[in-house]
Amino acid sequence: MKPKFVLSFLRIATNILMWVLIVFTGFLLCVSIFNIVGNDKDRKLSGKNYVYEMTAFGEGQAEQPYLYAADSLVRYRTMANRYSVEIEPNSAIGYYTIFIKLIFMGMGIAVLWNFKKIFSETNLDDPFKYSITKRLKILAALFIVADLLKLTDYFLFNSFLRQSVTTPHLGLITNTGSGIITGLIIWIIATVYRKGIVLQEENALTV
Amino acid sequence: MAIIVNLDVMLAKRKMSLSELAEKVDITLSNLSILKTGKAKAMRFSTLEKICEVLECQPGDILEFRE
């Protein structure tokens, strides 16, 4: 596969993804405003709730037995400690939920916008540019901040929820760590890339 | 501390133009201009050898160290 073809594909893909995410974020914002404004004031759960999948731990739930596939190569079981939690949009936790969702979507748009700019500025014949290094560092920061935010959200959301639901001890299902690792890898690539710029400049000024 | 390129002095002594030197040494005029104006970060031995050969001088006549 030719690198120029891959680059063209990435340019188009990031552009499309970014606009899809912008439209989706706008849609979510409109729906959230409509939910907050349109819901009746007695704050009862309606059909327009935010749904979260959560896990309960420390409850000593009995584990379900495994069921085996016909060839015995695969086994499966139902998870006893999984819960679907619905949150009323017109409540403190509902406002928090939409706020954090919009922040994550905004960060997603920022990540895609930076990737789009990187791919549009990349020229395979003259690859090393300061603007790309800058964008790579912004990307690294975005990935790390997003992961830290995810971790903060985990604790905040759980503490909010535990004010309403005391038992079972619910915990948000989240996966943190990958963003920090991705961010650090991108930061290393940006540092190596910057060294490449210095070498390119030295090469250009070698007579 | 700096390395000074005295290419213009040698060119004046030999009554040779920069473009003529570029042609004889077989490097681009822009590269030679980078060298003459002191913007160059490095110089290949092969380039130095050719310049010395054409200008009939020593490397020390072209390059000078000043504190």
C-alpha cells in the first residue's frame, strides 16, 4: 500500500469523523436542553434518561455457573453484578452527566481536528515541520488530560450516585490508562520528530 | 567564538564571481551563497576540497576561527 494513498484516506476519514462528531455533539446538546426544559418539574424518571452500565462490587454476589459451547472451546456466563442505571436529565446528576459528556465530545473534536490538521500539513517529500510537532504535543496533552478527566469522572459520578443509591455499591465501568499511555507515546514521537526537524535544517544548511 | 568564512576575500583576490565559482565547483549558487553569508551549519570535505582546488588556496584561507 502506498503511503500517499494511506495519507489521503486518513485526511478524508478524520475530516468525516470530525464533522460527524460535531453534528452528534450539537444534536446531544439540543436534546439535553430540550430534556432539561421540557421535563415536568416533579423530577420523575421519564423515557429520556441517560443510561449507564455499572458494576456492583463488594456485595458478595453469587457467581453464575459457566455454560459451554458445543465444542467446549468457548464458555460464557451471565454477569450477576451488572446494572443498568438510568438518570433523570433534569437533576443535579443529570446536569453533571451532560456536562461531562459534552466535555468529552469537545475533546474528541479537538483530537480529530488536530489529526486532520496534521494529515493535511504532512508532505511526504518534506515531512518535518514545526507546526506538526506543536500539534503532536497538543494531541499528547489532550489524550493525557482526557484520561485524567475520565478518572475524575469515575470518582465524581460514583460519589454523586452513592448519595441516591447506597446499596448495591455501584461503580461506573470505565477504562483508564490507555489515554495516558497513548499521550506519552505521542509525546515521545513529537520529541523524535523535533529532532528530525533539527537534522533536516542542518542537512539543508550543509554545503 | 565563531568560524568566519572568508570566501568573498578569496574571490576578490582571484577576481572570480560567485556564479563562476559555483559553476566550477559544481554546487548551486544558493548553497554557495549560504556559505558566503555565514549561514551554513556544516561543510563537506569534498566541497572544501573543490573550492580550494578552484581558488588555489588552503582551507585556512577560506575558514578562520575568531574569538
